Amino acid sequence: MHFIHKRSVQLIFQPCLCVAQVSHDAYVFLFFLLKVVGNVLKGFSDE
């Protein structure tokens, strides 16, 4: 019985961990994108 409970907990937490990892990667990517866009805009305004 305990084994089945542990298994169901794993099944519930696995997707949560995947989503957390993906969203973290997405935030890092968005941050990088914003920095690049900011640099480009700064370059245009300097000229």
C-alpha cells in the first residue's frame, strides 16, 4: 500500500518538476532576449 502511495506521489510531482524546469529555461531565454533587444535599441539611439 505504501509503495502505491509513493508511486502516485511521484506521478504527481514529476510533471511539476518538468514544468518548473521548462519555465525556468523560458525565463532565462526571455531575459537574454530582452538584453539583446535593449542593446540593439541602445545602439540605434546612440547613432
